[in-house]
Amino acid sequence: MVKEADNEQFTGLILLSGEDRPGITQALFEVLAPFAITIVDIEQVVIKDRLILTVLISLNNAHEEAITKDLENCALTLGVDIATLFSYAQSSTITSKKGLVHVVILSKKINPNAIAQLALGISQSGGNIERITRLASSPVTAIEFVISGADQSSIGAVLSPIASSNNVDIAVQAGGLQRHARKLVQLDVDSTLIQQEVIELLAAKAGVADAVIEITDKAMRGEIDFAQSLKERVALLKGLPESAIVEVQSEILLTPGARTLVSTLQKLGHTVTVVSGGFIDVIAPLLQELEIKYFKANTLGIDSGLLTGEVVGPIIDRAAKAQALREFAAAESISMEQTIAIGDGANDLDMIAAAGLGIAFNAKPAVKAAADSSVSEPYLGSVLYLLGIPGEDIEEI
């Protein structure tokens, strides 16, 4: 075989598969060690006790026959299958690819049709799947695709409706160092960080739950202005004893996975902030427990131990939430491109739009439509998978 051009390399692709056990990788590379070989690429994965090891080498073409025979003997000794493919390749085709796009999907159940349709969408967008990795298997299954040759925005536009039609959540992000840069993650509180709506808990104490819920639903759907709805709801709480606040604090339940999300992000050096259309009077102990440094929420008027039925100071509406995101990011010297906003209602739309990545969490249809990504399973820790953090790493942290 004659070398065709100076910019070509003679390469060998080695694919080993079989039952996993200690010593297989060592044995393979001991076979290759005596030859003048350079390791160009390598990847190994174990799925349900089955090992797949792929190695790309560059070598002297005169050694092809000897290496092939030694690998055949190695396969017999180890009881595995080894396949090889030797060829010339342009140097540029085996160097690291740039401009990669990361696509993460997650769901309780991912069926073959979902993968097939997504793969077709990737292909039709001009993309090529370079790698597929499982990030988590419980409490949801999360799978990451690394794609070359595709533009982030265009491939996102193609894949999002496919994912939605298959009941799969999806996030499309650019690769590179920026994906691992320090981030600011801002959370809504009611029905996001916690499972309940605080004002509804207070309303139950005041005996006006039905009236408050009706107004809340209209506001969350964006049918009435949030500030107006908040004033109307708080007015219904007039005369409620201040002691009810303490009672409600004991009733608050974190959303499953919320503590994992916050603590993992903090331990990885990211900043977690909180904004709420609810009340700081109620959530302050929780924020202290979670070590949240930056937060904004409304303040209830209290006089002589009774709620006045008024909100004190500026109301934290959708515009204020977006402004808080900008202020907190500036305070931490984090670019807006590296911010993430997570919420469920119309009051969260502005901050979701302003963030580098907006995530709708168990959200209303209008919020899902506006967000870059959505999480439909009631497990807030799933956000970590969308950021490409494997479940094994989360458990270790």
C-alpha cells in the first residue's frame, strides 16, 4: 500500500467487545506496546457488564499484518471479540472537532422511537452524532448527544418539537469551555423550589383559600397583571395573626431534588439565587438553611401582630425578577450568557427570556413555549443533567 499524500496518516481502528472484567484494557495495550504506535483516540464504556473499547491508532503500515495477528491471539486469550480496520486518513479528519453542540434529553421512559426521530432530526439539520452518553438512570433517564456540524439554534428548533411529541425534555447547548464556566442559577420559589404556593397556605389559615386560588390561577396563566393579583390576594389576608407565618413555615416542603440541585451547584462553585412573588417573611428561614446569599421577595405588612392586607415596598413582579437576575449576575461577575433561570409561571417569563438558559419547571404551556428547555418530571435535580452533570458525580458530591 502506497501513501497517497504527505498530509495523510495510516491509521488502525480497533474495536474490542466482550464480557467486562479486570485486566482487559491492560492486556490489549500490552499487545500494542512493542510497536511504534501513537494513540490518536480512545473510548471505553461498560453497559450491563459488557465492555466496548474503541481505539484509533496511527502506525507504520508495514506493521499492519503483525499487529493484526497479535490482536487475534489476544482476542482468543481474553475470550473477547476484536475487529480492526486499517486505512489512510486525512490528518484533519482525526483531529479534535470544534463547534460541538450538546443535546441532553431526559424522561422517566425513553422509547426507541424518540431516539430514532431525534437522530433523524439531527441528520436533517446537517449534524452528526459524535458521542452518546448516559448521564443518569434514576429517578429519570438522561442521555447526552454530542453533535458536530450543526448550529445550536437551528438544531434546537428542529429537535424541540420532536422531543415534545415524544414526552421527552430536552436542552441544547454549545460545547467548549463556556459550558463548564461558573454559572448563576436563579430559582422561582412557589411550585419550583418548594411544592406549595405560600399565599395559598396563608389563605387557608385565613379561610379564604378558594378565592385566593382563583386569583392565583389567573395570574399564573397570565390572564391578569401579577402586581394587581398580588394586591387582591394579600388584601384577603387582612387581620390574619402574624403567628400564621410561623405555622406556614413548618408546612413548606422542598420540591424533590431541590436540595440536591442547590447543594451540588454550590459545591461546584456556581451561585444559586432566589426570587419570589411570595413573601420573604415566610421563606427567610429556608433561604438561610440553603445558604442562599442573593434573594428578592415581597414583604407582608404587619401591625400589632396582624397582617394589614398590604404589601410593603416594591412588588417583585416579572420585570423585577429579570432585573434581579441581572443585578445578581453583575454582583458575581458572571455574564448573562452563563445565567440560568428556572420557573413555572407567567411571572417568570421575563427572567427566563433574559437568562442564557431558561428552564420551565412543571410549567404552564405558555411558559414551556417561551423557555429554552423544560423539565416535566417533578424532580428539580434533573436540571443538573441538563447541564451535563452525570448522576454518578452528583451522588459522589
